[in-house]
Amino acid sequence: MNDNLAQTILNRGKEQIVLYFDSNPNMIDDLILLVFAKDAKIAWRSTWALDHCNYNKNEKLSPYLDSFIELLPKADETMQRVMLRLITPLNLQEESFGKLLNVCLAIWEDIRIKSAVRLYAFKIILKAIEMYPELRNEFQYLFDNHYMENISPGIKHSINKLMNTAKNSRRIDR
């Protein structure tokens, strides 16, 4: 682990961190490695920085996607949310996407998990239904009201909008 970089992550404000990595794009690979640090604060701040810095995310993160997906179930909910937000727009290989989908299904089905984390998991589930329409009937149970019970009002509104969009495009029945 790059100790100087870890100290940069820990001791600078968020705006300074983004400015540092935007000014030093050659350090992004080292920043990615800090996501796997044993120190939870370094790992979370590194993940946050990766999400907020300007670089070719698809190019830089692709070699690490399977490791990110493997880390997801072990991460705390705050880090899961940022990791899902980071991973969602990336182009994943079918095998990696399947692994990510399994993690997202587990997150969505656990109604004790924070609403924001479940929202990002839900977006990936909808992406799966869009990519593989044959999953639509198999995943229909995921739209049951039971899964919406502990969702905060703002997130519930976002999920309902996503469901309505998916319903109107015939991706789901609701």
C-alpha cells in the first residue's frame, strides 16, 4: 500500500482529494488499490474519490471489477452504495455481470439494508431485465410491496419512477 497516498486520502478534504487525483491521473491505479486496504476509512475514501474524479472509469476499473464484486458483500453499507454507484455505468462481461447481479439480488431482498444501497442494487436488477428479457417473469417477485416496506419516501419515489419506466418499456409487469 502506498502510505503517502493513504495519508493524502485521510488528511485532505474531499474537494482537495478530487483536485489531487484530477491533477495526477497517473495515481488512479494506486488509488484503486487503496479500495482494498484493511483500514475501512482509507478504503471508503478511496472508493468515494474514484467515484468523483475525472478519468476513463471503464478503462481503469475494468481490470478490478471482479475484485470489486467480490468485495461488495463484505463491505459496509456506505461503501456498498458508493461501489454500486461506481460499477453501475461500467461495461461488464457476462460472467462478471452475473456475479454482480447475485450480490444485488441479495442486497435488494434484505429489507434491513439502507434504502440508498438497495436503490443502486435495484438499478442493476432492472439493467439485467433489460439485457435479458427472459428474466422478467423470474424476477417478478422482486416488485412485491414487501420489498418496499422499509424504503425511505424519497428512495421509494425513485424506485417507483424506475418501475414505471420499466413497466412502460415492457421490461416488467407491475
